[in-house]
Amino acid sequence: MKFGLQTTLRDRVEISGFGVHSAAPARVVLHPADVDSGIVILRTGLPNCRERLIEAKWNNVTQTALCTVLGDSTGAAVATVEHLMAALAGLGVDNALIEIDGPEMPIMDGSAAPFVSAIDSVGLVRQGRPRRVIRIVKPVRIESGKAYAELTPGGRGLRLDVEIDFDAPSIGRQRRAFDVDPSSFRREIARARTFGFVNDVKKLWQAGFALGSSLENSIALDGDAILNPEGLRYADEFVRHKALDAVGDLALAGAPIVGCYRSYRPGHKINAMMLSALFADRKAYEVVDGEARKTYALGGAIGRVATAYAANAD
């Protein structure tokens, strides 16, 4: 089985916006990075002009209640990373440095499409080393209340099988399966927006969350009614967005997953639990590249990324 060469961005590209929960402005710069660097976040704008490097890895997830938050022991953190991570993983970007000067990734239109457009504007370049992947070799399952998720072996890449089940008639029960590759991600997943109920948003506002939420970046539901004048982008946009979140959260594995991810009533919490369970069972997976069935350790590469950033910065 061959997985191709690693890729990075051909050039740097900048994105600006504000966070859906914090309403704080943020400037994001996506930089090329060296082979085997992975995805690393350079969090700037911290108190006393500090900067911190945070690997985009499952073991750096600090919160999953409303979004996926990455952080470190110093308190440096970046919230709502899932849509950008989904765009990078969906397009097959292996190595990049993500520079951000605010506490939360911009929500943009509530989907991954603006990040896909930014990446497309500079393009990708292949690098001179095979891509490493995480191949599932034994089923792993987790449960949380009525929700569950499982990773099982099979396939040539990541297959998603996502099912949601809401009491609200405007959503109901929806299920979709996708073989995730750049083509299917662009066509079937990337444009699906986040969604929420008006009554829930009001409670979040009172608690100091969802301060940047609007019809410009979220599908708003009030009872059976969809309040967005333009309606839905897909008839089943809700389950597609849950698939988008799953792509982004599973990208925190640190390498593409080869296997099937089946989830029922998914969310950021259960996606994070799935990765924790996977890596707790060393017999459940192997890390291989396209040249040889060789097992690797999933070690950090912050030093290499810092060097790559210095080389590519203006």
C-alpha cells in the first residue's frame, strides 16, 4: 500500500476573523513546514509578549465542551481548532505551522470552506519523504451515555460513518458515510456549517459563550424553523457538519488514520475520547509509511517546526 509523499503549503497565507465563542479578533498565518513536522500552532499575543508552540495533537486537548481547545501547561491555548484542522486533513496537508495572535480560531462562515479557499490560493507542494499513516489493526470502541464511537480496520484511507439523532424535527435522525479524500471533502463536507438552537444560544450568551455567533456563521434553529434566509447548503447539512468536526478532531491523531470511524451522536468529547482510547491500546494500531511496513513512534517535532518557521518567516 502506498500513501504518497508528505505535503506542505507552497507559500504562506493569511486569514483574519473573530471567534464564535470569544468574539475576539484573530489573525492566522499558515506557514510551510519541514517534513515530519506535523501541524504545530504558534500562539502569539500572550501576556508579556510571550509566544508558545503547541503541537496539534490529541494529548494537548484541554477542553471539548463547546469546541476543541488545544493548550499546554503554561495556560497558552487556542480554541475552536476543528474547522482549520479539518481543512488541513481533508486536503492532505501533512506539515504546517499555524501562527495565531488570538485565543480562538476565526469562525469565518461556520464551515471549513474559507480555510480550504485560503490553502487553495497558495497550493501544496510534495516533500521528499513518504507520508506516515496510522493503520487501525484492531477494533476500538468507546461509549458515553447514549453516544458511542468505534474505529475498525479496513480501507485505503479514512472512512466516516456518522449518525446524529436530535429530538428537534428540523434535524431528526440523519446518517451519512464518506470516504475522506480531497475530492470528497471539498464536495461533500467542507461547506457544512455549525448549527445551534436559539434557546441554547441565549443561555450561552448569558454564560459568556457564543458571543460571536450570528446567522453569518451558524445555522440557527428556532423550534422547527431554520432562521437563515438562504436556508441549508445541503438537505442533511447537520450530519455533514458533524462529519467535518470528526475529520478535524481525528486529525489530532498526528497522522492520517486508515480505518473506519463509526460514531453515533458524535461530538468533540467523544472524538477526543476515541483518540485517547486508541493510543492507550498499542496493539490496536501501527504507524507505517508507503515504502515499508515499518512501525514508528509518534514523537514530537516542535524543534523542527520552529526551525522551519524561522526559515519561512518574512
